[in-house]
Amino acid sequence: MANHKSSEKRIRQTVKRTAVNRKRVSGIRSSLKKVEAAIASGDSNAAKAALKEAQPTLMSGVSKGVVKLGTASRKMSRLSSRIKKLAA
């Protein structure tokens, strides 16, 4: 256990931040799963709409430091290319 007031406070802050970050990551994963499901169903319009909804969620995760920019860019690129193949 912590022996100093400052370290006790750091522990409290870490618990709060961990909960917030887990919620953000969970939201990102959920939005990406919606896109995956739309692609699997074969409906290109639904997939485009789901991707359009998932992009702000993913980019807000980048700005909050939960996901790296390269990871988010890679995921968006791969999903959009799969949707383009689906439409063709």
C-alpha cells in the first residue's frame, strides 16, 4: 500500500483513468465490430454508414491517447478497402 498522500492520490487517479480508457477502447471495438458485421452481411451501404460512424470514435481514441494514429489509420484503410471490394 501507499505510504504518502501523493501516492494514494495517484492510485485513485489511475483507477479512474483506467476505467475511462477501458470504456473508450470498448467503444472503439464495438464500432469496429459493427462495421465488420455490415461487411459480412454483404450490404455495402450499411457498411459505409457503419464506417462513417466508427471513424470519429476511432479518431477520438487517437486524440485521447488510447490508440496510436498508425493503428487507427491502418484499421480505417483496411476496412474501407474491404468495403470498396464489396461494392464492386
